[in-house]
Amino acid sequence: MKKYLRELEVSGLILVIIGIVCTWIWSSSYGMWPCCVGLFLWLITFLYKAFHWQEYERENRQNIMILMLAILILLAQMIFRL
């Protein structure tokens, strides 16, 4: 599993980007599935690194900051959309 972590992260990121572009071009129903699969792949790597904290401490801290930023952006979009 350890040697495939980078590939899973990159493929998850690419799928999320494809999903976002599909959402912008067509509609949310087309972009939802690649986004979900990409986020699931990213979740797998996130959980693996979380259970091996000592080895991936620096990357875990970066992932936590990225998650907090994403949550803040989503909350801001929900608040200002009202």
C-alpha cells in the first residue's frame, strides 16, 4: 500500500479536477461521480497516513490544513448563497 499512496493521491486529485470541470461545463450530475471517486481515493490515502502518524506527520498536518480551508470555503459559499 505504501508504494501506491502517491498514485492514489494524484489520481484522486485528477478525478476531482475532472469532476469540477464537468460540473462547470455541463451540470452537477455529470461532475458528481468523478468528484466522489476522487475524494474517496484521497480519503483512503488520508486514513492510511492518519493511522501511520509518525511516518507521515508533516503531510498529515498539511492535509488537515487543506481540509479546514475546504470546510471554510464550503461554509462561506453556503452562508453567502442564502
